[in-house]
Amino acid sequence: MLKYVIYNDSSLENSNIISFLKQNDQEVLSFFNINSNLTINIIIERLPIFIKNYQNNLNQDWNKYETGYIDDEKNTIHILSYDDFYNTYHKNISEEDYLKIILHELVHLINSIYCHKNYPPDY
């Protein structure tokens, strides 16, 4: 079972985010055949901080399509604050679709963990 720690700079309630992820995370873990008690950090950032961290962590410029990314070494999902989505190409996103974007990033993170586990660097 995954555990979530959320650092939230958004109007959305942490409980809504955690509830949505818990409704879906077992399906993701099952798909990758992972049984884990990982703690997943979710950092929800306002736009200026998100852009700065995005550029520093990924060494590339931010564009208005990008709303989230992972740091698999720290089991962390970085996501743009729901309150700032109006600055992206996803400006009319619903709360449910926003939660699906966080889930999408969780899939990337679990996939990366699966690949590191099953395909070590010297593979």
C-alpha cells in the first residue's frame, strides 16, 4: 500500500487528492507487479516555483503543456497548482481531470521504479 505526503500550495484539499489516488493506485501497482509500502511525495507548486524547479530538475525550458514531472530518485511527483492551470494549455480543466493528471504522474513514477528494479543500469 502506498502512502502519500502532500506539500500543497493549492486550493484543493489534500484529503481529496489522497482519496482519489488510493482509489486507483492498487491497479497501477498490480499492472507493474509491484507490492510496495513506498511513501510518495507530492509537491504542488505555484507557477513561478514550478517553472524554476522544472528548469532546474529537468534542464530544459518549461512550456505551457507541462504540468507535472517526477523525481524517481526521491519518489516525488511535482505538479503545478490547480490554481495556476489557467496559465497553461489546460486552462479549463476540471478538478477530476486535475486529479487524473496527478495519477498520470504516479504511473510514470511507478513505471520508473519498476524499470530500476527489473532492469538495473548494467543490464
